[in-house]
Amino acid sequence: MKYKSTRGGVSDLNFTDAFLMGLATDGGLIVPQTIPNVDLDNLRDLDYNNLAFEIFRLFIDDIPYNDLRTLIGKSYSTFDTQEVTPVVKKNGLFILELFHGPTFAFKDVALQFLGNLFEYVLKKRNTYVNVLGATSGDTGSAAIYGLKGKENINIFILHPHNKVSKVQELQMTTVEDVNVYNLAIEGTFDDCQAIVKSIFNDLKFKEKYHLAAVNSINWARILAQIVYYFYAYFKSGVDKAYFSVPTGNFGDIFAGYMAKRMGLPIEKLILATNSNDILYRFVNYGDYSTGKVVKTLSPSMDIQVASNFERYLYYLSDENSIRVKELMDEFTRTKKLKFEGDLLKKVQLDFESYRAGVEDTLATIKRFYEETGYIVDPHTAAGVFAAIKAGYRDVICLSTAHPAKFPDAIMDAIGAYPEKPRAISELEDKNKRMWVLGNSVDEVKKFIEKKLQKG
Ligand SMILES: *Cc1c(COP(=O)(O)O)cnc(C)c1O
């Protein structure tokens, strides 16, 4: 399999180069040059790891099969169940539990694999990287757990000091591996992002210190997420699948779109948003225009520009890179795109979308709990809300986080806290390792320099 950029400026990359490139050098996103077709019967009875292997090898031909199997095995051995992503049936819905990894959120499925892949590839190439990123909570902890203790990698993660949830802060700062640096910045998440962006823009600094990112646009993350759509389809035993997906960056749901294009019988992808509804407006009205980000109960979906959207735009434009580039340039200029007529119909053939406000989210958690005894987290609740609105039978709802990560929202909804998994309650007694820094690019740069010169 070869890879290219959605904007056409890069092509014929093998998987490893595509993986290391992350964002394409022409500003586009990496996509496979063809979409492979699968034979469902060959996949039906496989366990998670073997299924992952069969799907990965369609997209990866520059890593020996044995090594690939080892990487997969290592990645999912950190999950608390061999099933990796179990499916449970509750009333008329299936819940695809994606939160059995070390940080209790679905990003582990991709980032556990990414960490091992990074280490493997860097060793082969005899080089190293220093990962730099900013987080408002979930992505940071999943990245830290993906990369902690890995050779040839350090990770520097900025978070806004005292402005992430208690569980998220503990998850990040109790990691004691020497290659992990938690930087608590005296500022907001936007300040953290601005610092990271500014450092990446200093190309000299970036090169000198081998800086790299692990953001949600890396193709390897999408690839890892395709697997559980297949897994859930087989486990649920449905004939034609409806998936409901709580969405922020269009990453998770794009993996579902790829699964469909590979031949998985998906009738509809139900796209669930919270009040940050750019994707809801896109699917229903063809209106892809940014609004102001508002705070909700599902912070990992508080996003108004979906970083993976360009990948879908590429397929919506029939793989026309020139058109994609025009549209993305227009979007950069005007912060909006409009889709009408047949193009919008084409979107609605694959997707439908619902928006869950705060009240909808709380009411869904409550109602679902009363009817089934099962507690869903506020992100999953948006998906369950959308599935119920859509009204199909046997919808598979992606559950993206464990409810114990959002205890206050659960308390608001049902008047009780969710049970804490032991791994979360144990965090409170662990040592913390973090550095509080001012809201300053220079301070962060100096910190990085100091730590790297020492080692
Ligand atoms: C990141 C995240 C999402 C959104 O996923 P995207 O790939 O950005 O669409 C939903 N729920 C949780 C808990 C997340 O951490």
C-alpha cells in the first residue's frame, strides 16, 4: 500500500514514512492511494488481535508480519480484557466499550499501538524523537500512556494548570517514567496550544531537538480504529450495521467510513455532537462553518474545527486533490464551507446526525441507567441520544470513555457517583511528577533544552 496527501503534493509513501510524516508536508492529510476490499468470511471468527493483524496488513507492507503481530500483541496486552473492545447489549442497543485501555478512554486503542510502532520504527532507523503536545485532558493522558518508558522517545505534554479534571490530572502526573514531562502551564488550554504551535514554527529548534507530534491526524490512529468497527459488527451478529459515534475531530467516525468503503455492511453512520455542532450542521444543512467553542459535559467533543474532516472531503470530492485544496483554502480564508444539492445528498447517504445539548445528555444518562442499570459517560450519552433519535433497531453505540472519568456529570444525572475502577482510585496515593511553568514560549523552550542537554 502506498500513501498520498489529500492535497496531492505528496505521493507514493510507504506506510512507515506516512506514519512518521504525520501531517503531509503540503499541509494535507495522508490517505491510502487505494481502499482495499475485504472478504468478511475470512475475518468473522477472529479474535481482536488477529482481526487487527488481518486489517493492518492490508495497509502495511513494509513491516515484517511477525513484527507486526508482536506490536499488536504488545499494544493490546495493556487492556483489561482479552476482547479489547467488548460489545454488550442493553435494551435495543449495542454498546461497544472502547474504554478498557490504561486511561479508560477510546484513544488508548490507537495510542497504545502508536507508541509501540514509534519505538519500533525509531529503533530500526536508529534515530529518536521528542514528542511535544498540548492537551485539555484525554489525549494527553492517552499519549503519555502510549509513550511512557519507550526507548528513543521523550514526551513533553502541556496542560493548563488546575484546569483539567482531577482524574485527568492524576492520570497524567502520576506517571513516573523518566521520559515523561508533564508541564502545567499557568494559562488556558488555548495558551498551551499557542505555545506548542509557536515552538513547532521555530524550525531550527524543531530540527535541533527532533520534535514530533502525536495528534489525531496521524493515519496510524485511523487505521487502529477501523478494527473495532469490524469487531463490533461480527460480535453483534447484525446483518446490516448502524453505528452511532460521538464525534469531535471526525477521526473516530472517519474510521467507520473507511470500514464501510472496505466492504463492511454499514447502513448508516450516525454522527453525534454536543452543543459544538459544526458537524451536525454539515450533515443536516451542508453548513460547515465554525462557531464559538462552548464548554459542555463532554469536553473531548468541545471542538469547532474537525481536524480529520479533510480526509472525508477528499472522498466526497471523488479523490480530487485540486478540489480539496481549493475548498481548504476557502475554509482557511472564510471559516466556512457550503454544500448543496447532490453533494449534500451524497453526505446524507452515509451519515445522519443529531446534537445532544446538556439537558439531552443528562436525561439520556438518567433514562438509560433507569432502564438498564448501565451508566454511560457524557460522550457516550451523546451517541446513545442520537441512536434513540434515529430510531433504528440494534444500533451499535461507540462508548468512548468510562463513566468514572466524569463523576460530576454522572452525579448530576443520576444522583450518585459511578463506581471507580481500582486503577483510578489508586492514582490518588501515587507520587506526582510535574513542572509548573509560566505562560511563556521561552520558559517552555528553556525547559526542553535543559532536560535534553542533561540526558
Ligand atoms: C477524543 C474523544 C472523542 C472524539 O473523538 P474524535 O476522534 O475526535 O471524533 C469522543 N469521546 C471521547 C471520550 C474522546 O476522548
